[in-house]
Amino acid sequence: MLALRHLIDQDLSHAALTLESDCQTLIETLKGQRSPPWQERSLFSEAAFLLSFFPNISLAFCRREANVAADWAAKAHRVNSKRSNWAVFPPPPLLDLIYADAIAAACNRFGPYI
């Protein structure tokens, strides 16, 4: 939800975006394919509200094995180890993960996330 708020603050809510998650329950609930777990109902309501600001967003389930780079970046962000110039000079561990993801994606003839 922090990412969605950040995108709204940056006036990017109308950009074409894809939100990927390795939590299938999250994606299916936000797509309206299942009811939210009662324990997290308020969180899902807030997420659905924020998503309403994004007319061009698509939601996709991404297996954890295909989400390693995003996981690494999120953990690095939590401990404030991210640099401001990642787009130009990605940290070597992240670059290795991105290369591995790119190689794996090119080998998948049936489309992503199958």
C-alpha cells in the first residue's frame, strides 16, 4: 500500500502499471475472485480503495521463485541500504538477480508465471 500511495503522490496513478505479488490470495481478492480473509478485511478494503485511483493497473500473481529481485529490493529498502542511483548503478547482488530472472524468463515458452 505504501507503493500505491507513493505512486499517487508522484502523480503516476494514470500510468500503465503491473502490480505483481507472490501472494495468490492477495491478487485473487483484489481482482474480486475471492473474499478477503476476515482477519485482514480492513487491509484489503484499503488496498481496493487505493487501487481505484489506478484505471490502467493490472494485477498478476508471480511465483516466489520469479520474484527474487523484488524481494531483495524490498528487504534492502527496509534496512535503508538502497542507493538513490539504482537505475544507473544497480548493486551487484541485485544485478545478479535481475540477470537470473531475465535468463529464466527467456527460457519460458509458455508465458510468464506458469
